[in-house]
Amino acid sequence: MNGAISSRERRRRRILESASHVFAENDYAAVSMGAVARRASVSRGTVYNHFGCKDRLYREVLDLRFGELVTGLEEMLAQRRDPTDELERCVLEPLMFFVRFPKVLMLWRREEIKRIAAGSGSVRFAHMAQRLSKLICDAITDGVAAGVFRPVEPLAASRAILGAIEGTAGSLAGHRVDDPEVERAVGQLAEFVHQSLLQHSGRRAG
């Protein structure tokens, strides 16, 4: 019984992995369950058996990728540490995640366009983004309270940082994680955060 459950879960995960690529490479309307099935090397019926419909599959893809990122950060930051270290992790972990998974960044942007233009998009995906924003907000709040960061408005600052993360990751599309260009971009983003928030010019995040 355990073997059957394990096999089913592995198949489900493979479908999600394949679907994340198919959705990122095509407009939502152009994606078919058959295309996902071919990418995952399973039958179309298997995809329907696992997810029921294309909309549910799409939402599951978003949940998987962003859930992994946000939950990992929440677990890592569950124990309060130095605010500069908290903030650095909240900035660099999402950046490197998007560099490793550029197709997920494309999904992020598409959902943001839907949300802003039409007030639509994935509700659960929006919740993931809010959780990420809250982590950055909390790190900034801690830093301001400790006198390490300048007295800024945490929500506005977190939005600016999220925009910088997205923009930096977008500029690195196609680069490997170990590319020197990635290292330079990471340094520039860290410097942006440093100059924007730190109370004392001689103090750096990290």
C-alpha cells in the first residue's frame, strides 16, 4: 500500500514539474492537458485523474513553486536573529530561487499583471506573495525597532525590495547560478538594500 501511494505521489510531482514548464512557455489559453501529459510522459487521462481540470493544475503549479520558497524562508527565519541577517536571507533566497527557476518568475509576472489589470489571478498565489512580503516587512520592522535600520515605512520598503528582486532576477534570465554576472548582481542588490535601510553607513547587511 505504501509503495502504491509513493508511486502515485511521484507521478503527481512529475506532472507538476512538467506543467510548470509548459505553462511558463505558453499563454494559459494555449496550454492543453495533452501537452502537459506528453511532457510528463503520462496519458492525458492520468493528468485529469490527478488534477481534474487545467485551472486546478495551474494553481497547483503556482502553489508548489512559491510554497517551497516561502515555507522554506518561514522555517529558516522562525527563530529571530540579527535583523540584517534576516533581511539578507529574505532578499537573497528569493533572488537565487528565481535565478534557478526563471520560468517561475515568468509565472509570477503573469499573475501580477492579471491582479493589477483585472483584479483576477490566483488567490492562493497572491497569498504566497503576501507571505513573502510579510517576511521582508517583519525583518525591516525588527531592524527599525533595534535601531539598526533607518525609520522607514516597512510595507513600502518591502515593496521596493520585492521590485528590486524581480528586476534583478529578470535581468539574469538565462544565466547559471555560478555565473560571475550573477555574483555581481547579487552584490549590487545587497548594496541597494544596504544604502536604503542601514542606519549607519559603516554597517553592512550580512
